[in-house]
Amino acid sequence: MAGDSTHAVAPFVITASGTDELTYAELRTKRFRAPTRGVRISTSRTTEDLEMQCAEYLPVVPPGAVFARSTAARLHGLILPPDLREAEKLVISTPAHLQPARRNGLNSTSSQLPTSHTCLVRDLPVTSIARTLFDIAPQVAGHHLLASADDALRRELCTQDDLVAVAKWAKRRRGIKAFRRIAEWANPNAGSPPESVIRYWVLDSGIAPPACNADIFDDAGQWLARGDLVWFASKLLVEYDGLIHLDKARWQYDQHRRNRLQDAGWTMVVLTSRDLRVQRATVAAICRALTSC
């Protein structure tokens, strides 16, 4: 078929007469499928990949439109709660002066899109990471949002200045109160999502912020440990122990380390996944430890 190899690579727009290389009748054969009205793609390409699904809609979205919210977050590889990770519809954000795209399979919105709020991810137009985090703020619990922001900073996908700049731009928009706190609290030194969750609960309760993954030394300057959440003034260390700590050699190392810290006058609170299910009790345990130090 003439032109078949040309159109096997990417989605393409058709008209009532077909394309320059293919007739409308040829486009109705099983060699092509229609992901949305007016678009065809070779059936040799699958739709399992999110990037491929997005590429299928590119030919018919308005100029300047970008993938946004949960779709942008997934394309950026951000940490997300299950309901956003499994979102079915693609989300497109169209510049406010243009008509939103109305298509099956698309959740289309209109919004202001400054140039600094958009970027390309593997040739797909998306909102920047900082803007994406702001856009999903109304849909995501604060502790999940902080975990996503911490992870983005840790992987150097964006900077704290990027978060602050979007917070200043957002002013009184929906979700700004939650996002402004995230822009202030996000920390590239956070070691894991559970640590971010615990730190969010701590800060949300009004407790003084801890240092994240900080080195601890004894009075003689001897290195003792690197702690997850550290309050130096109180000599309190809060540790999150995941499954890796069940390894025998790791467990023995942890005990030796904890003994050294206790000998140096430090108090330790060790948390596990069970504590992530009881926010109030976890925060209370940290408060009691700080008070007794």
C-alpha cells in the first residue's frame, strides 16, 4: 500500500477524502484504527504506553495545549497516589483564549499557561513539574503532595525556586493554600516517601521542622549516624524502618548504631509502615519524645 510505511510511525490527521497518500477507503481497513475522530494510526502500534496514547491525540488538540494534571504527573514520573496513577482519561489544558478540545477519552480544561509553566517530555507538550504539582494539589492529600515534591527535588527534576515561583503566580487560585506550604516545606534531602509523609504530619501539627537525612556527631566530633528526621537541639532522631531493615545483617548493624547513639545521649523513635496508618498516634509519640528530651 502506498504510503503505509510513512504512516506507521505516528498518528496522523485524515479528511473526508483520506490523505495525500491514502484514500478514505484504504484508511477504513484493518491496517488502521481511529483513537479519536479524524485521526488514524497503524494497528501495529499498541496503546498500552501512556506516551503513545498522548501522541495519538496530538494531531487534533489546539495549538499551545499541553498535557496536564494527572497525565503530566505520570509523564514526568512523579510519585502519585493510586487513584491518580490509574486515571483513565488523558487531561489536556488549553490556553484560556482558545476553545477546549472536546474528544472522547480526553478531560479538557482551559487555563493560563505561561511559557515557563510548560515543557516537553519526550516530544510531548506538558505542564512543568512545578505547575503540575500545583494543578494536582486540590486532588491530592498534603502528605502525598509533599512526597511528590520531595522526590522531584531529590531527583533534580525541578528546584525549590520553581515551586516558589509558581506559588507566587498562583495567588488566590484554587489549591494555593496547600501548594504554598509544599513549596516551603519541600526538601531535596528527604530520603523516601514514608519520611516525607511523617515530616508533613509533624509540620502540619506545628512541631519545629527537623533536619532531613542529617549527619550526627558525638561531642568529640566522631561520626555516629545519618538520621532520617533529626532534632539536634533535643537530641531526638526519628527513623523510618522499611522492609530492608529485616535483613539479619542490617538488623545487627541497626542495633549497634542505636546503642552508640543512646550512649551519646540521643533518643530514638523508630517507626514502621504500621505507624503510617495511625497519624494521630504517630505525631503524639514524636511530641512525647521531644518533650521528654
